[in-house]
Amino acid sequence: MEIRVQQGNIAQFQADCIVVNLFQGVTEPGGATAAVDAALGGAIRELIAAGDFVGESHATVLLHARGRLPASWVLVVGLGPPERFDHHRARRAAAAAVRALRKVPSVRHLATVVHGGGAGGLDVSLAARSVAEGTLLAAYRMPQYRREVPEQRPERCTVVEFASERLAAVEKGVAQARAIVQGVSTARDLVAEPPNLLTPVEMAARARQVADSVGLKVTVLDEAAMRELGMGILLAVSQGSANEAQLIVLEHAPEGHQEEPPWVVVGKGITFDTGGISLKRAEDMWYMKDDMGGAAAVIGALEAVARLQVPRRVIGVAACVENMPDGRAYRPGDILTGMTGKTVEVISTDAEGRLVLADALAYVARFRPQAVVDLATLTGAIGVALGSQAAGCFANDPALQEALLAAAERSGERLWPMPMWEEYKESIRSDMAEVKNSGGRRSGVSSSAKFLEHFTEGYPWAHLDIASMVWVDNGQVPELPAGPTGYGVRLLVHWLAGEHL
């Protein structure tokens, strides 16, 4: 969707539909909503008086203007109770408007006020960013392979600001949202792609395209290069596939920051996961095309960081492998040696993500990072623990964990801190190697994090288990249509940008 900013009066704006808002409990609309209501002869007040629309959070009502306004339609979106309003509710209000207008074929161009920028009391730039984020996130549609592709509706949005002195702040917020959501959309597109097309090699090609478009430095290690580095753990996962593994390294190093220790993000990129010899059940295996959601988030986040021109050095590493069960595949019982020389006993080939990350986390130590965060669709158990409401956060550094939790709060991509007690090591002790890759179902979430920690040396580190967050079926959250979510991009951007966003 195209989005732009224009000064004007929303009640006089020429668009297919204009969007205004209402707080819950309000009986007399104010501001732009009052002006629109007056033009409509009190239609909005009548709905309120009848109890047909009370302003509940992201509820909507659509009214035909009947020639009384330049726009053909008016959409009123609820903001919920004033005391609970924040920038997240502004984002969802904007997203709810797009979702509602998708059902109206005549609406190609919508115009909206900045929800929360007036009576809502939000910083104007933050309110504008939230409205633009919600609009763009809700407008997302997966890549299409149909012969007849339906038109996208609505296809344009104008954010209308009345006060000229606030216009620059609104434009700043919308520009930030545009940069962030472009990164989210890249991640969503990658996760949505069919696995016969998005192999590890193709993932590297897509990463190069992103790097070229925004000025990132890109390096791709093939299997020969990884073999020279001794990445025997990662390469074992790739043995059963005809598609070569790739280690993708993206770097954002603006002028004046090229030599500083970087902030590093690492993503699990299993482009398809059959489970290997420990084969998954056939039911719902198609979802395993999303097992590269961590790598997709890393690529999308680096794109957004570059577009925002964040003034710090950031490196993103995407470890991309296909896990297949042919005659060369690695087996339960195998013992593997990684680039640090540490050994792993394989208990399950369906615990492959932590193996891929083991060598990737060892690799990034060469950068002498300020901190490392990995994202991985690692365990189904995290969904049992937290549902689809939050990802799990495991960290060996309290300050890093607090920074990530704060970024989660700002971005709206929730995290929940999980335990990393030493006792979790007991379940992954091996009789023959230094560690084994699975401790069984009990405590599987935290023991998998302890496995990863075994390969992190010399830097603060956090692991985000995002397995329950990368795909939604129901689309109940307004800004997340059914399909890939791009989870992690906004969170990482807020962590990496810090006070610069």
C-alpha cells in the first residue's frame, strides 16, 4: 500500500473513505469526529445514543456520506477507554480500519486522522508512526501464485493532519513506519514462500537483493567455506538435503561506526523441516516452511535498520539449512563436532535448529560483539507455555534481557522472561559427548536454551524462542492478517535503534 501525509481538514478531504475515531464512553464526539458528525446531520451521535456504537477498542462502523461530504464513506473506529489508550491501541485502530474497508470494493483510497495525536495525548510523531504501522501491517498480502490475482483494496492511504506546525512530526512518524514495515513485509514474504522455491541458496539470493537495495554489506558462506571453518554440527543437518546450506552475513556499518564492536542478531533458517530421520507426523507438516522465521526476521530487521539509518554497527547472521531424511542424513546416535571443537550427541534429528545455531553462535564470536540475540522457531513447547501471546526470552545477561523486554513493550511484539537455571543442564548431559541435543519433553524449552548457551562464549547473549509467533491462522489481531506475521522485526529494530527511534 502507498501511504503519504497531507495537510488538510479530514471533513473536507477528497477520498473514497475518511476514517475518524471515538473513545469508549464518549456521548458527544469532539474534534474531527464532531465536524464529520455535523456534516452527516448527527448520524454518529444517533449511533451512540442508540447503543449501536460505543467506541470499543478497534470496533468499527461504516456510514455512507450520501453526498454530504467529499468522501463517499465515513468509517468510525473505536479507541476503547481513554484511560487505557496508548500507541498500541492507535496501531490497532488503524489496522482495524483497513481490515473493515477490505470488504468495500469501492474504497481504493482512504484518508485517516492521526489516532491519539489530539485528545489521546500521544506524542504526535509516535501516534503517526503507530497509525502508519497499523495501516501498512494490516494491508499486507502474501505472495500470490494464482493466475488471476485479486486487486488489493484499499491501495492508498493519506494521513491527514490539520495543524501545519505538526506536519513535520507526522511525516517523521510515517517515514519511520514505512521503513520498519518494509522490513516486516520482507520477513513475511520469506516465511510465506513455498519451500520448493525458497531453498537455502534462494534465501541467500533474496538476502543479496535486500542488501543491494538498502546498502548493506553481504557475505555468503557456502558448505565448502563452512567445512573449512569446522562447522560440522551445522553441516550435519544439511547432509540429507540436495540443497546446500548457506550462512548469510549482513552488515550495517554507517560512516564513523565501522570499527566499533557490533550488535549481532542470529536467525535460525530451516527452509523446510521434515524432522529428518526423526520424521515429523504428516499432519500439518506443511507449516514447517515457517521454520526459517528467525532468519527471515534477521534479514527484515537489517533492512529496516539500514532504511532508518541507525547510527550503530549491526551484523545479522542467517543460518539456512534444509532438514531432509535421505540415505546420507544424519542419525540419532551420531556424535558431531563443531567449530569450537565441542561435541554433541544427537538424540533427535528433529531438534535440528539448535544444532544449526550452535555453529552460528560460535561463528559470531569473531566479531567481538557487544551483545548477541538469536531468534528461532525452536520448540513447540513454548506455545504450550505462552500460547501465541508472547515469545520466550532466555538470557545470560540481566541488562540485555531488560533491554529486550523494554523493546518488546515499545514495539508491541511481546516477550516473556523464562528461567535459565543451572539444573536444566542435567537433562542434556551426554555419556559420550559434551552435550546432547535433546533432554526430552520435560523442561524442553529451557534445556534447549541451555544447549545454545553452551556455544556462547565471551559475549552477552539472549535467545528468543518465537515458534508460536511466526504464523497466525485466524487473523484475530487487526494488524496480523492470517499468514506470516514477521514477528521479531519490530522488536529487533526497537532494541537496535534504542533512543534513535
